[in-house]
Amino acid sequence: MKLSFITRIEMKKNNLTFSTKADLTLVDRVLSSTPSFFRKVRTFGLVLGLVGAALLAAPVGLPTLVVTIGGYLALAGGIITSVAQTAVGDE
């Protein structure tokens, strides 16, 4: 499955250029090197997901609101981590 993502938008006077990396598959994106900013974002997503999982799996009875927030944190952490992992730097 080929995916085409816009990786860079260059705006010059009266000219807009989109640069894509259409020749990379999803597996190539995940296995290629990740830029340092997106590594930090990925780590933040992992921590957010772990906090959410800890709230969901707490052995004590927590209020429903706290468990619901834990579910949303786990979901957001998973999405942030997966999006950050597919970011590819300039080669």
C-alpha cells in the first residue's frame, strides 16, 4: 500500500510548492529514522498512554470520571505515538 503524505510546504512569492514522499510504504515509514522532535512527541504519547492505562487498571475503586479520563488518555497516547512514529525526516 503506497501512501502519499505532504512533508513540506514551500511558499514563495506567488508560488506554492508541495513536496511528497509517495514512494515510501507504511512499513518503510515506521522503520525509517524519526526526527528528534517527533521522538520527543512519541515519548510524550507513550507516557500519556501509560498514565491512562494505569488509571484504567488501578486495583482500587476509582470514580467513573477518573476511569473515563484514563480511557481517553490511553487513546490519545496511542494516537500520538503512532502518528509521531510515521514521521520521516529529510534525507
